[in-house]
Amino acid sequence: MPLSEAASDIGVHRATIHRYIRLGLLKRYRAKGVDRRTYVDVEALRELRRNPPLVEATVTLNMRADHGPCLDASCGGTIRDRRGEPGGAPMQCDRCGALYTR
């Protein structure tokens, strides 16, 4: 299923699915010569949402410097710098995954 349709079907933001792909938690597919859209396995996404591998994701995100508390007060996470990682966002919350720029 196309990524945007999977996001609306599961009820997550497209950026969340892109983060799962970047962290290696979800595989992406492309239909060569047909279109440029990214496809994901919806059942794998549902399973990932039911049983998130919190330890693996947290270890990956904690490799960079601390940039203070997440701007979402209810989250309680810490903003980490990920610029040196392959495909890493500039800064990201280690708990909720929110992306930040300077």
C-alpha cells in the first residue's frame, strides 16, 4: 500500500513511517518504472505499532548530544542531535520521535 494511504489507514503521520524506515524498523518498496511512490507492508506497520521495539529505537536516538526537553510538555522526552547519522533528521525527541530544526 502507498505510504500516504497506509499512514491514514493506521492513523499515524507520514513522518512517523519515514522514521521507522530510517531506523530500519520497516521495509519500504518501490514499483520501478510505474511511479515514484514509496510502498509499505501495512500488516508489518500494524505489528510495529502494536509491539514497538523501544530499546532499539532509544539506543539509536541517544547517540547524540542533549538539546533540552521536548517541546511537547506531556512527552517528557529529550531532544537529541542526529545530524551525523546516515539519513538522520537534524534533531529528534528520543521519546515521541518529534522532529526539530534549528
